[in-house]
Amino acid sequence: MRIRDYISIGWDQLKRRKVVTAMCTIGIAIGSAAIIVALSLGESAQQYAQEQVNSFLKIDEITIMNETDSKSQDSSSSESDRGVITKQKLNIIAQLPHVKAVGTYKSIGNFGFSVDENKEGRLELTATNLESLEAFDNKFKQGGISEQENTVVLSYGAMMGLMDQEAMEARDKQIRANPNDEALWEQFREMDKIVTPLYQKQLKLKIDVTQDLNNPKIVEIPLRVVGVLDKPSGVSDNQVSWMKDAYISHALADQITDLMKAARPSTGLPPELSVEFNKAVVKVDDIKNVESLDKTIKKLRLSPQNNLHQQDRLAEQFAIVRTVALGVGLFVLFIASISIVVAMTMSTYQRRRQIGIMKVLGANLAQIRNMFIVESALLGLVGGVFGILFSYWVVWGINALLMATEGGDRSILFISTWILGVGIFFAVLTGVLSGIYPAISASRTDALTAIKRD
């Protein structure tokens, strides 16, 4: 007999026993769907967690902190440049294989600013090579970088919560009068989320150059907003409203620090402002190259840091989740396999005459066994197909529920192609294993006795 004959006979038997076929199919469908949904939950959760971790910890980045404190970058001693970020070292790093970009950063401080003549806010000013912003996963909502002087790129949160002096005074007065009023605090938190468009506007950055405390002096530096970064994904408006980052060029940062240094001739600048760079960040083309690149950077007498341990921890945690989920699905399939064994055994008893006639006509034991095994495999395949349809319905329902409750605009759960293959494999395997005992039982049926009884 050819495989096509086995399939034809098996399919004909499944159609004849509609109720039994339906019951077995439901069991296998639930079991395979449980495996598919469980594995997709594990994979989707792992990918979502990795995206969230990478958005904050940046697993594909290597951070190099400047370890200079009292060290002089001009010192000629052999140990003077240990831990010091220099332009020469950064140029070498930029030429290394697998390096996508190198960003340099220097924290200038927190400054007040005014805009539209009356609104005021604060900025956490950072000097960087502006052309590298997009290479580090920063997406522009408006504008971009510019070669013009005195320009600034704002984070989205820097436009939130701006107020005029009168509104700030009224707010402070209400807080002092009702420090424990939760409804009032909630109202103020909502006010902090209000966005004031700043793109292409001119800000007046306020630099404190006071030398005599009795005679405060503020210098205003005009800055043109040439770009606004998009909101980080997965971050709420409450969190974004606290992100008041602003990025300027290193040349403009030097002008600001010179003003601050001139105002403090005796004390000088804080150590973090006295160095050329506070830190550098290296963007790697692939996570798998982070470790080797980290070792190479260490040879430049620097102390790089990465977050690969976070990825390893996530992989371990979700491996446990997937194993448990797979175990649950296999248990459901085991229960379903019992129903298949019962159904196929009943089929063997009901088809004694057919088996007897087949043996009389020359069918051997292997052909009888193969006939029942193929039939049970078909039953598993049908159940697996329905399991795939059922799992898609379940995943769609979970995504719809998450989007309704969390207010998101994209599906979190997904089903990879390899998971569908796993679901079908276990469904067919369940059918085959469940059909082995009935197949052996059928092959042992005595032909003459079966014909005489019927």
C-alpha cells in the first residue's frame, strides 16, 4: 500500500466517526494551542522585556566613564592617562570593527530658561557630538541637528510643564497652604504634562555669573531650538515630564563653562566640568560583539561597562517560564492522548471484520499497523491545525485586552513561525504515539475469528 492509500483510508474513517473525531480533535487542539500560546507568551514577554531593558540600559552599548578627578590630562607620567578619555583614544575606538558610533558627553548642569517672554522652565544641559544623537536610537519628532552656532536639541519632556512667573507663585502658594491635598497634587501633575511647542523658537538660557552674593548677576545666552526628540517608547507621560534633557555642541559648552569659570576665579569649576568629557558611549553593531569589543577597549587603559549580565539574567528567567509553559501544554496533550487511545481502541473493536477481510486478502501486520498509525497521525494533524487557529484567536484576544487596559497602540504578543511548527509537531506526535497501542492490537486480530463473529 502507498502512503496515499493509507491517508485515504484514514481520512475516510475520520469522516465516518464524526463525533469521536470531533472530541479527539478538540482535545488535541486545546493541547497544541496551549503549547503555542505558552511559547509565544514566553518569547513575546522576553522580547518586550529586552526592548524595555535596552531602552533604558542599552545592552548594545558600552559606557566609558572618565575616571579623572585630580589627575591632569597634561601630565607626562606613564599612569596619567589611565581611565582618562582623550580624543586620541576615541579616534582609535571609532576605527575598531563592529563600532557603529561613538558619542561623547559632558554634563554642564541644570539651568533655567525663559521663552515667549513670560514662560520659564529648566534644562539639564549636556554637551555632545550632536551628529551622533540619531545613532544612539534618538528619533527626532521635529527638526534635526544644525551647523549654526548657539543651537540646542531638546528632549520631548523639556517642553512640558512650562509656566509664567505668576502661575508658579500661585502654585507654590497653594502647595504651602494644602501640602497633603492629593487632588491638588494630581492637578499639578496634569499641568506638568502640558506641552509648549518650542521648535524653532529662541530660548534665553540663564547663566549665573554672580561674584558678589549681594549683587546677583545673570547672563542670558540665546539658543535656537533646531530639533525636538521624540518621546521614548514604553515611558509614561509622568516619567517623560521629568526628563528635561537638552543637548548642545562641545564648542558652545566651552563658552558656557568659560563664563562660569570667570565668575569663580578663586574656587574654579567643579571637577566634572574641568575635564573634556565626563563619559563616552560606544554603539555596537550587534549584541554578540559587545564582550569582545569591551576587552579591546580595556587595552586602551579605559574602564568600559556594559549590561550583558542583564540579558543573561533575562534569558535564564524566561527559559524557566517557557519550560513551565511547555510542560503545561504537554500535560494537556497527554490528557488528549488518552482520548485518542480510547477512540482508536474502540475503532479497532468496531472494525474487526474489516481487519479480518484485509488479512485474508493478503494484508500483512505492518500494513495493518501503518493504517491505524496514519489514521491517528491525521487526527493529530487536524487537531494541530485547529490548535493554530485557536491560538491565534487567543493571542488576538489578549492583545486586544492589553491595548484596551494599557492604552497602547501596538500588539505585544506575537506567534513566530517556529512556534507553529512546534505546535503541529507535538500534535502529530501525540496522535502517532496514541495510535501505537491500537495499531499493535489491530495487527494481532485473528482474521478467521473476526469474520466468524461478525
